[in-house]
Amino acid sequence: MSTAPGHYPDPGFQQPAPRGRSIAALVLGIASLPFGFLLPLPSVAILLGVLARRREPWARGMATAGLVLGIVGLAIGLFVAWALLIVIAIVVNQSRGNVPAGLFLGA
């Protein structure tokens, strides 16, 4: 914004505050919902959400949303990893003949 000599911007005018951490936390939190099994993704969203809540109080809503979505993404990712490990264990045990075929599958 250019001003004429001797003319100053309005006293109420302020440069917009940076919101980099809040936006990054929100984007990574949203991305961690379908890709929560990639553990660094929700972990970074949680970390950035905490940092943004402390250092960017004007963008607290975005930071909180990123933090909550990161926690939900982490929970989904851990549940998917746990379920996958159980399925792999069942398949391996059935292939070795250690577990009856219908024991875990309800048959």
C-alpha cells in the first residue's frame, strides 16, 4: 500500500498476523483422518496444534481443530494398526494349524 508524502495509514490498520502453525496443524489434522496409520502425520499435527495454541492466540480455533483432528487421526491409525496385527496373527496361526478355522471368525 503506497501513501502520499505526509499521509499515514489509518491508525486501526494492522498487518495480518501470521497463522502458519495453525494452518499447518489444521491441514495435517484433516489429512491424518484418512492417513492416520502414517504415524508421523497425526503426531506432527498434534505438535503443531499445541505450539500454535501457545504462540498464535489469534488463531486458536484453527489450532484447536488441528489438535483435535490429529488426536482423532492418531486414534484411528492405532486402531487400524492393532486390527491389522490381529488379522495377521489369525491368518498365520490358521496357516500353521494352531487355531481351529472358525474360532475367531464366528463360524
